[in-house]
Amino acid sequence: MSRIVLATHNQGKVAELHRILGDLDVVGLDGFPGAPDVPETELTFEGNALLKARAIAAFTGLPAVADDSGLCVDALNGMPGVLSARWSGRFGAGDRDAANLRLVLDQLADVADDRRGGSFVCAAALVVPGGAEHCVEGRMRGTVIREPRGTGGFGYDPIFLPEGGTRTTAELAPAEKDAISHRGRAFRALAEIVPSALRAADPT
């Protein structure tokens, strides 16, 4: 069981996770035609991550890693949260990332700068066929700024200023972002679990 499947078609996320899990033999879903597109129907990041990892492990017969992540804004009572990727609904039919980002900015237009705090949250799950399930969480605190800055990353990165920083996550180099990001923290924690989890499932 040396190969691990990342349960995503998002190429930005695949590249990011390859950097973080570089010592492991990881592949994305593009190598598995017909892999299910698992709806994120759970109410928590952990629930959605496990839902996807279980489905992909069952489909491929390989250990599967999945994550669910999003932006939780204090002034929006923790939203968009698990709805981050589809926050703009049908109004985001074109460039979904841009529509989601613009809707959050519009919703915060009258919110004072000192009340624009929030967190990026990531739950990362590992499911081993016939073995154990593990899920860990990573968080990155920061502030939602008023206008996008930077061209790197994806999603809400251009409007998120990490706590103590002067650049948005879209202005950081990939290695800089990995070092502090919610996803980097979650997957580094998961990477510490993976070897023992694989050995326990296949001791030979």
C-alpha cells in the first residue's frame, strides 16, 4: 500500500499537496477515470473530508486522502464555512472563485476593519481500506481585506491577510504559504500519521 490517492481534481490543490506530502507516492484523481464526484453534504469540514476519503478508498482500493477547507469569517458567524466553494450559488456559474470572493467582500462592505477577522480551516482525512480512519485539522487566523491583492493561490487567497503578515496568501511564494497555511498545517500533521497507519493495515 505504498501509493496514496488524493481525492481531488483541483490542480492547484494537487500541486500544493504534492509539495507538502512530497516524500509519499501520491496521485490525484485524474489517474482514475470514473472516480465518483462526492457531494460535500456534511455540516462540518471533518465530515466532508471523511466522506470523500471513504468513497475514494472504496473506489480505488487504495489509501485515500481528502480534505475539506474553507474561510470562516467572524462577522458572518463563521460563514461561508463548509459552503466556501459554492458561496455564490448559481450567481457564480462563470468564474466561481471570483464570484465567491466578491460576494464575501460585498457582505463585509460596511464592517469595520477591526471586525474583519476570520480563519482559513482545513480538515484532512486518511482512510485506509480495511484499516483505520484518521482526521486532523489546521487553522490559520487572519483578516479579510477590502480588495484582492496577489495572483497566486486560489479561492479566497487574494483577500486573506495572515495574522502578523503584510502580504495576502495570494502574494506569498508557495513555500511561504505552505509553512503557515491551514492546509499545510493539517497535512503535515496527517503526514506524521500516514506511515504507521499504512504499516498497521499491511504489516508485510
